[in-house]
Amino acid sequence: MARRYHPRNVSTDGYLCVKFLLEYQRKHRLPKDRYQPGLIEDFLLSYTKCKQGAGAAASHRKLGEALGEVAHFCLDNEIPPLNALVINAGKKRPGGRYLGTDRGGQWERDVYAALTFDYPPKLLAYVIERG
């Protein structure tokens, strides 16, 4: 039986971020047995690169809100949070409002999970752009 996903309404920038991050993850997906400490750093995106890649119109602050929508979509569907791949370039960490699977600090595990997960091809159909 195929898994059912829960639809979620998101802003236009939230939709663009999910779409871009799914495409990015598919291009850079790692096999589960390829984990090495420090390897994930090569696959992280700055807020600026995410904004440009997604074509989002939001300011960096609003982009954080859009990434929060991405996080909630992933949490609702019990899949690794794609927003884990986006960091503050200066700090090499996510922003202070990062919302991941445990909501408490396992960001590196979230990144690894996002990089190795096999996201279903039709997942984007469950992200509903509300405008």
C-alpha cells in the first residue's frame, strides 16, 4: 500500500523553496552508507543561494518564514526536513528559528537524513501554493 501524504498550504515562496530544495536534494542525494563527519558541509546552501535558486521574492527574514513552512510540511508528513539544508553562511549553521524533527538541536542528523532520504517524486503535489 502506498504511503499517503498530508497536503499543506504554503506561501508562494514556501512553494518555491520546497520545489527548489527537492530538486537540489535529488541532484546531491547521498547513499546512506556514504556518511563521513564533515561531508555534509559540501552540500549545504546559504540563505542567499536558496533564495536565488528558488527564485523567491522574499527578504532573508521572510525567507526564514518560508523555510518554516517547509519544515512544517516535512514534520506533518514525517519526512526529513528539507529546510535543514539551508544555513547562515557566516555561522555555518541554521538560523535561530530553525525548526527540525526534534525541535531541539539535532540539526546535523536532520541534514544527513535530508541528504540520504528518497523523497517521492510526487511529493510536490501535496504542497499547495496559497499565493
